[in-house]
Amino acid sequence: MMRLFAIIFFCIFSLGIQSTNRPNIVLVLIDDLGLTDLQSYGGEISTPNINALAKEGMLFSNYHTTPECAPSRAMLLTGMDNHNTGIPMIPEVMPWKYRDTPGYEGYLREDALTLAEILKPAGYKTYMTGKWHLAFGGEETAALPYNRGFDKTFILDATGGNNYSNHSYLPYYLESPWFKNGEKTDLPKDFYSSKFFVDQMIKFIQEDKEEDAPFFSYLSFQAQHIPLQAPKKFIDKYMKTYEAGWEVLREQRKIRAVENGIFPSDKDIVDSLSRFESWSEVEQQDKKMLIKSMAVFAGMLDAMDFHLGRFINYLKEEGLYENTIFIVTADNGPEGNDPTEHKAWRDWFETTIYDRDYETLGDQDSYVFIGTEFAQAMASPSHLYKFHMSEGGLRVPLIISGPDISIGKNHNFTFVTDVAATISDIVFNEIDQRIIGKSLKNSLAGSNTENYMETESIGLEVTGNSALFKGNFKIVRNRPPNGSNRWNLYNLSNDPGETLDLAQIMPEKLDELIKDYEVYVKKNGVIELPQDYQWAKEMTANTFKRLYLPFFYKIIAFIGLTIAIIVFVRRRIKKSKNNI
């Protein structure tokens, strides 16, 4: 009912808005992207089309999201805290018993309006291609984008997938769940994710071109999620790029980030690589695999940028580019896990089409990941990577360009919910009260005024890891193995790399922020995960419950029915004999 009222409100509100004043909006989401992966942020990978957008608009250096994909996507599209969207964590790893708890449904709740649901009543045509991951593997059909305000969709509703086929990339799914306009569908034989998503988006816009309506395009790439895969011509460009190893890469990216004005030259960075294996100690055969794995990563990002460029060129050719706002960002930091280190995953891997042969690394049947050390380097100069509340997991690129948007860099704190607030403000000159973010409209006009006052706190919790920002300060609590499960305190204004824990030096400030976090927990219904929680074990258990438990119940029912029939027949036979 609340969702209906909200939609009615936007319908009424939008009646007074003139179409000539409404820009097209393209939201580009890149998966598992490190802060310095893009050239404009200090990266070595060729991304000329995104570079051009950055040069034409505003580049944000202090933008924060969540450390996991699904919660970030829910917050990005609704402007609400993840616990109020039904997606508090990746659904695949959420304890099964929590699914009846409000806020822990595992799919996007009806009362969490998407940007498409907000913009559609204002006359926008709404399109989506790519990764959704908000409908519990497509089982909750009401939460699919076609039922959440999008006019035309072709989407993957899973945490990731093969970039050439519908083969799942993890045992949780028998195959990747693909949907076209809310219905299960197959992929074409020539499918490659980045190319196909752009092709479909162009097709959607072209089909409705005669309607002369503004459009909202949500282009959600699988790149750079595992398994990393890319056409050979893109991979070959980077076969020698990473031969010097991760220490050199991290330092080079940090230097370029400083040169590009992303970070001031006098800021410290964390020396996290000292906790990991030195490149010089890696066996030559392992180095060879790691170097090519990074070449695949780079080739995949290069290919994504190439296809995004095709989309941009289409808009230019059709005369649509000049009135289009582009928002380019990522859902979280780089992926540092090796999935095959977990036994259940490794056992499953042996039964699939996937291989890790050097010669075919990056092809459609290969399974590529970059590992911990390179992920840490790609988050340079931040600390750690995906799944962690440290800056390497949270701080990612944000580029906004388009009509009436100033050119420059913004170093003020920015949060994932600000994107929905900004889009709403641009279109309606008003922000829905459920959106907790702050509009960046003043920042896009060139103002350097802080969006968040020093007295305001922004809390965040995902899968047992927690953080809270307030002014220049941040408290963070990461679970083992890369955290101690205790609070650390940092001053990000002079320590963006989180090198100096101030918890013991400034206990009053620590207590202040912890109390603010406790208020956040109570307000948003955060559940404290058990100390022994492990996401890999939880995914294994959920996989059994989701895929095999129904069959187990059917087998038990079949056995029970068979026994009942046998007993019944035997009794009838016995009764017949007694009557004789």
C-alpha cells in the first residue's frame, strides 16, 4: 500500500514537469572495480570513453558504497539503507533463518521504490540491461526489474555469471538465471556480456525513439566480476603490463592518483602488502598465471569501455548525447578472494566446464580471478578490498557528466544513497523523504561545500562488518581473518590509507562514534551475526537448502508413499486370504 501511495505521489508531482527540461539519465555500474582501475583515477588500463566523460564532468574522489554487490545495488537504486530494502547482505550468504525477519527478506521489498518507479510517472522510458541481483535468483518475480518500474529489461539475477553463456559461476545456481521482461530466457550463441548489454540497450532506446520521451538507462555490467573473461584481442594488449608484480603496480597507481589530483601528495597510505606474500617470493610458474590473470582483468575492463563507447557514439549519432547525464560508478572494491580455496566450491568446480589452463585463460570456459595481492594493489592507496569495511572495499570511482554539470574534482565525502537523491533532485527539484542521501546538485554546479555536516553520522553494516563516518572520522570493524572484530578509529582527512588507529589515543571520540553506530543499528533493525559466522559455510548450507533439500523431501515423500502402498497392498492381500 505504501508503495502505491508513493507512486501516486510521483504521478501527481510529475504532471507539472515539462519534458523539455528533463535530461536523459544513463547509470553505468561496473562490478568489483578498484578505486584506481580507471585511467582518470590513476590506472594503467585503457578506458578512453570513461576518460572522456571524466574530462567533461565531475570526478568524485571520496565516494563510498558498501563492500558487497547486492546491498550496494539496492541502496544505489532506492537511496535507502540496505536494511530497509530487504537486502542487508548478499542473499546467497544470508543465514536462512533470517529470511522471515523484516529487512532480511533477501529480495527488494515493495516499499523500496526504485529510480525507475520514481522516474516512470514523470514520463521517462526506463530500461535496464545487465546484472540485477535483487530478486533472490529470480525466484521472487515481483522483485525483478520488469516489475519494479523498468519498461524493457534483459537481466541476470545472480551475484555473477559466465560472460559467454548461462553457465553458473558458483554452485548456488544450477545455471545463471537470465530474464527478459520478467520471463526466463536463453542467451544468444554469440553472447558476450558487455557487448550484448550495450546492443540491447541501443535496441530498447531505438524502438521507443519516436515517442520523444526522456529515458533512464541502467547499464549494469558484469565486468569486472569473476570469472574474468574477455576477447583475446583485448587481453593481448596487457600480456606484459603486470610483469613487475603487485608492489610496483600499487606504487605506480598511487603516484598517478596523486598526479591526477585524486589524493593530496602529503597523505599517508597503508603498507598492507607487507602482510601478504612478496612478489619476489612467488614461484615463476605462479607468476606466469598471475600476470596473465591480470591481463584478462585489464582486457575485460578495456572491452567494457569499448562497448560503452559504442553506446555513447549511438547517442551522439541520434542527437541524444547533449541532453544526457552519465553517472559512472562501481558497486564495491576489487575482488580478492580465491573461490577454489573452499572445498565445496573446489569439488563443484571439478564437475563443471571451467578450466584454468594458461593457454586458454580468459576464454569462455576459463575461470579467472586475480587474488588477494593484486586486489590490494588495485585498491591503492586504500586498505583491503571487497567484503571489507576498510576504504579499499568502500571507496570507488564516481563520475558524473552531462548538461549543466561543471568540470572538475570533488573531494568531499559522498555516499551511495546520494546518487538516487541527486537524480530525484535533478528531475523533480525535490527528494523523496525515504531517500536518506544528500543531493549532489550543488557539487555538480561547482560548489565545494560539504554535503554532510560534521555532526552528521552515516552508518553502514553488511555481513557482520561495520563502519560509521562522522566529519573527518571513521570507525570500522572487520571480522576475521583480515580484521579483529574490534572497532578501529581513523581520521581520513590525513590518513586515507587507514594507517594509524586512534582508538587508544582518542577514546572519547571512539565512544562518541560507537554510540552513533548503536543508534544506527536500532533505527535500521540490524541483526548482529554470530561470532562463528562464515560466509562460505553459509553459502554451502544455503545451496543444499535451495537446490537439494526440495529433492530430499520429495524422495522422503516418495519412500513414505511407497511404504504406505506396500502396507496397504499387503493388508488387502492378507484380508483376502482371511476371507477365503
